[in-house]
Amino acid sequence: MARLRAALILIGFLGITLPGMPVQWLLLKLRLRAARTFPHRYHRIVAALFGIHIKVVGKPVSGEGVLMLANHTSWADIIIFSAVAPISFVAKAEVARWPFFGSLARLQRTVFVERTRRSTTGETRDAIRERLLDGVAGLAGGAADGRHVKVQPVSTAFTGLHGLPMGRENRPLFAWYGDMEMVPHLWEAILAGPLDVVVQFHEPLSLDMMDRKALAARAQEIVQSGQAEALAGRS
């Protein structure tokens, strides 16, 4: 039954994704405002389809662009974060070359970072700045040009499986690390069953308060604390 359920989920995923891709492409080409919100609505459906139950604590900054700094555990983070807020991502350049998933990333206006070429730093900065000026939240590993951009720490924790507390032995079913192949790992995660997740939006920080290194260290401290609280059931 678990394999049948997983197969039906993947069929449903392709059934909504393949028709949705040309729709988002057209929205981007026409520069329509819906291009920002369509991925958010799409990922809410995908989260429900995959059985990812998301509890949100706090609120994302709204009405202006914000740079979000979050812990990254799994491919599921893409679904989770996009389901709770209309955002663009920052990803390594290799993601753009992935079959199928690279196309999905481009359709969500992901900013790709070439980590081995410092000459592209300015281009990356400008792309992030464009997203922020457009009022889009960005989940990022970089900083935008300008000291008045808000930086919001966001913590996420996988807390439950089948409605029961998730122990350490089950976390590798969802944590994606090392040289894991994405498709086999995705299949095993779907087989594992419904997942409970806590996403916490913490109070935003600003470069007006501190320099970039201090801000990054403070954001990391806040995210780690939020994750620990969620895993302990105290969020």
C-alpha cells in the first residue's frame, strides 16, 4: 500500500507540475504580477499532496523585500518555504543544470551563484537586489546592496512522522546530504509517510544594527535555537 500511495503521489505531482510549467513561463514572459504568487500557490498544493503538514510560528516580513536566512536540510525545504511565503531562492549554479528540477528552479526566479568564479559576485548581488526591490522575499546565502534591507532568520524542523514525534533514526529519511541521488531519496521520503514540519519566522535583523559577519553569526544562533526548540516541542 505504501508503494501504491507513493506512486499515486508522484503521478499527481507530475499531473499538476507539467501543465503548470508553461503557465508560469508565460506569466514570467508577460511580466505579470501573478508570476510571484503562482509558485506559492503551486507549492501549497504540492505540500498537501506529499503529506507535508506545516505549522507556522511568527510571520514573514510583508510589504517589502526581505532577505531570509534559514537552515537547509532537504529538497523538501523548497516545497516548505515556498508554501508558506512567496519567495525566490538562491542556489548553487549546478542546480540550474539539473534535468527537470533546474527548470523548476528557473521558473521560480532562483538566483544561481557560481561559487568558483568571484567575477560573477556583482551579477549575483544585482539579481538579489532586483528581487528585493520587487518586494519578493528571498531565501538566500548572500547579501543585497544597501544597508536598510531587512534580514529575517527562519528556522525549520522536521518534528513528526505519521503524526508521532520523529526520532533521530527517521531524520535521514528526509535529510538530503552527501552524494545522495535526489530521485531515489525523494521516493524513499514519500514511502516514509506524512511529515510534520515547524517553520518559525523570527524577528528581523538589519545591517544598521551590526556588520555583516556579526549579523550572520547572530542569525545562525537564532536559527539553531529555533530549530532546537521545535525539536523539543517548545515552539
